[in-house]
Amino acid sequence: MKVVIAGAGAVGTHLARLLSIENQDVILIDPDKEKLNFARNNLEMITMVGSATSLYDLTEIGINKTDLFIAVTPEESVNTTACMLASNMGAKRTFARIDNFEYLLPKNKEFFENLGVHFMVYPEMLAAKEIVTDIKHPWARLWVELCNGSIILVGVKIRANAPIVDKHLHELGSELKKYHIVAIKRNNTTIIPRGNHRIENGDIVFFTVTKELVNEIPVAAGKEIFEIKHIMIMGGSRIALRTCEYLPDSMKIKLLESDKEKAEKLIEKVQSNVTVYHDDGRNADSLVQEGINDVDAFIAVTGNSEANILACLAAKRFGVYKTIAEVENMDYISMAENLDIGNIINKKQITVNNIYRFLLNADVSNVKSLTVANADVAEIIARPNSRITKKEIKKITFPPNVTLGGLIRNGQAMMIEGNTIIEPYDHVIVFCVEGALKEAEKLFN
């Protein structure tokens, strides 16, 4: 597949890195030569100094033979214009990063497709939806609904009081019929566990479980099921506004914004359950004054990674049950995980995830790249006569970094055991680390 990416920022280079691992034909175009030099030093790809809205430059890169054109520059107008030009010059599909929620409304979908903008991603909206999911399931570090919600992927930080701590997987026996442990994140390493692996205090364990048995997970992890009622948000960003909009009206929200003029404008935009304060949440005294001791969840989305991390650390110290930090600096993510600040939101990663799912050859209806585990989880449909359908799971040789988390057969969700035989058209949950998703695909084709 030939893929052209316009924009050599964090999103463009990260996406190019994923595609280069998959041996795709990638061309990265950007007007800044220094950004391209950085990309070339780390990736196997073709780079070009040029403009994504130049007819000459698009012709030079062979846009008429491009399978997917992705515009992820910082400017929305550049992205949409570039997609229109690329599509009309022969690119088969286009994808634009946008900043305007209005573009995504169903009534406008056909309008943009006719212009040549086939897919769009609004990172702030996706980030807000992820935050809302985290708030609804505060005991989990990760919650991903697969197969239309029939199977749930849950990541949980294991504490010393968990019933499964210090146990090998083979000791769990009947418990593993209720759920499947697909991965263990220990320090900065992701493990696809086998029967002899032991669960340790401090591990982040990833489970797949059917919707009916999902409440078994907090029990196994030693977590209490806690309902969030009072929330404090630091930063009046677009993510904050979308989060307030998507959260239930029954939740009481305090929104802190350090810029007075911006705070006054926010008052006119928020719902009745949201109170806006002109205050700086980075100040511990301010947090106390605004009632940090009475909130159940603290969300830091200022756009400043350092400030968000420090604010969440302060909130933890005040005993806040759930903390969520927007960490946009990719280099800080591992540090933030090690500091145990709670859930981490990264717009760049979310944007890449959303685009990446369009790039797989198999019938993958949902792909989620996990920020906290350097891993992909995919829902793949088993094709007739594919290798995965030939014999029992225990007799199939899987790539070392691949495991199966469950399946949907005729609308029924079930866990996978050694004697399970995958049937044609089963929807199978596949968990992979270290870029093994393409290898896993081969079993299903």
C-alpha cells in the first residue's frame, strides 16, 4: 500500500513509524527540512520537502498512484484543502485531522466526501470521550469495548490486596474461564503471559472478559467499585468543554481556568452542572480553596504536560480517588506511568489509533493501539479456509507476541480455551505487542 503523509510532526512521524514497521510504501512530506531530517534518521521511508497543497509537489510524489493520503499538519485548512486536491488528482482515500466538530455532523458527511475528504478525525473529541469512559469506570486504567461492547478489554493496576497477586496463571484455573489475561505491563515491559508467569504487585494487568462478567475484574484485582459524583477539571481547553458536554448532568463539575478572559467566556458555554472558577489549579493552596478534598476525580487538560502531571500528583496527595492527565509530550508518557498519576490521555496517540485502523488488510473492524502497553488490540474476522480455522488453538503456532482474547460467534461472546476451534466468520479479539499485528493477520487471511 502506498501511503502519503502530509505533516512531519509528532502524529505524522509516529504514524510513519508504525507503517514502516509494517513494510508499507510511505512518503512523508513537510515544508520544514529539519523535521524531515529527524524523521529520516529514525524511519525507513521516503521524505520530501514540499507543500501538501502544491499541485506540483503532489504530482512529484505520484499522488495519482496513492492508496491513502493522510493530512495531519497543525492547520485544519491545510489538511482539508490537501485532501481535496489529493482526491481529485487520483488518491483513492484521504484522511484529515480537523479542529471543527461541526464537520463531523452526519448531515455534513456526504458534503465532505463529495469534496474529496473521505475521513476526518477530531482529536479533542476523541480525547474527551476517552476521559468520560475513564470516569465511568474509575477502578480501571483502560476500558475498551470490542465487538459492539460484547467483550471488554480492561487494564487494571494490581495492588498488594488483590486475590490474584503473587499467583502464577496456571494457579488461577477456573478463574481463567471467566476472563482471559492477555498481557501484563511490568515497569516498561509488556509481557504476553503464559501459564508460568506470575502476577506481581504494581503490575498493570490487561483482561478480556464478556460484558456479563466484567464485574469479576475489580474483584480479582482487589478494587472497589466506586461511583464518581464530583469532578474538578484544570484547564478550560476544548477537551475540557467536550468532556463537560459528554459527562452526565448528574455529576457536579468544577472547571478551573487561569486566564480571566477565557474563564468569563467559558461561563457562557458550559452546562448548568458546571461551575467555572478563575483560578490556577497548579497551586496547591488554590486546589484546597476550590475544594479538592471533596472531589472524586481530578482531570488536568491544560495542554502543558508538566503542569498536568504535577497537578495530578498533588491531587493524589489530597486523596482524590481518580486522576487523569493529558500528556502530549510523548517522551513524558513512561515517566508519568512510573509516577503512578492515574490515567494518561495523549491526543497524538489517539489520532494515530484512529487512522491506523484503516491501514490493515484483513477484515479488522476495530483497532485500538494502547498507550500504556505499546500494544494493539484488534477485532479480526476469520475468513473461510484461513489457517486459524484449521485446528484447535493449542495446536496452532502463534507469533511470540500474539495472543487471543475472546471471540463472538453468531452474536454470542465467549472466552477462548486451548480446545477452541475458530470457525469461519468468528469475530476474534487479537492482542499483539511490538508491531506483531500484521503477523497475526496472516492467520486469518
